[in-house]
Amino acid sequence: MKNTLQLYSLATPNGQKVSICLEEMGLDYEAHTINILKNEQFTDEYKQINPNSKIPALIDPAGPEGKKITLMESGAILQYLAEKTGMFLPKETQARFEVMQWLFFQMAGVGPMFGQFGHFYKYAKDQCNHPYPVERYSKEVKRLLSVIDKQLSSHSYIANDNISIADFSIYPWLKALDQFYEAQEHLNLNEYKYISSWFNELSERPKLKKGLNVCPFPE
């Protein structure tokens, strides 16, 4: 392992945001695929790394004070990497908290609500034919999209006018709405013009594109 960062992940939105961050920061790391479709996250070996049996997880052998640190929760990992490198998180107090609030917005709102929407809209069609879950989560996803779109109407990036870990956190979830859930028409994604402009700009970043494909789903 030496001093190389060890990433345990899969190319889901939560996994992608960490690999995007690692690539954008130019950090050396080794990636290990945890296939959640085969329940590899529940093995005793992986639980030693992430007791919550989720992806992603990160081990930094050269952590604070030179000691190894093991981290779970993608938001905490993004913050840790930003503080370790001094990149994509402002040092000035107000700007820093502007970024952190949008990171927490993603963790508490975008991720859970988008994920529930995708579950009921695409993956649980055969298990639940009642319209209520899809209606409920569609409405909430659209509300959250409107919040993001309004923010981007007056800012170049999610938190302010500089790209940050907040952008890396939210981007994969927006991509998932079309790529994974195939819900572009259902959600009228093209109506959010500021999101579309921001999304298209980020999609052209070579390192971001590389980060999306780290730990791909096994064929």
C-alpha cells in the first residue's frame, strides 16, 4: 500500500463523485471495485474498512500527522481530500461555508431523493405499481432541480463562481437522472437551462470524464 490512497468504490453517483475528485486533484490512488450487485460490501473484510457496508470508502496511509486514516461517507471523503490538497474548497471562511452548505444539500437532499426516485421509477416497477411513490419523488426531484437551477442562474458554479467539491458532488446525481434512470422526458430536464449549461461545461472536463469510469460495473 505504501503511501498511495486506496479507493474502494463502484461507479454509482456516490462512488463517482469521489473518483472525480481524485482525478481532478491529480492524486495517485489505487482503485478497488466493490461489486454491490454481488453483496461484496457485506463481507467481513470490507466491513473493517466501512462498517456501514456502503461505497465508497477511502484509506489514506499517510493521513493526518502521518498516520493512516480510513474514511466512509462520500461527503466526508470529499471534504477530507479538499483539506488535504487545498483544492476545490476555499480557505476564506464565508466562501468555504458556501461550498459546505451545498455539499450538505447534496448529501441530505439530492442523493436520497434522487435515489428514491430512481428506485421507484425504474428499478421497482415490478414490485410496486401504486403511483404514489413515483409521484412523490418526481415532485421532490423537480423541486430540488429548481433550487439548483435558480442558484446557477446567478453563479457560474454551484456554490459561487469557482468550481468546488460541491459541483463534483452534485454532477453525478444529475447525470444519473438520464444515464441510469432514463427519466429525461419524465422530469423535463431540458427545461432547466442553467443546469444544462453548467452540466455541459463540466461534461467537457477530461479529468471529470475519467473519474466517471473508475470502478465500472462488472460486465
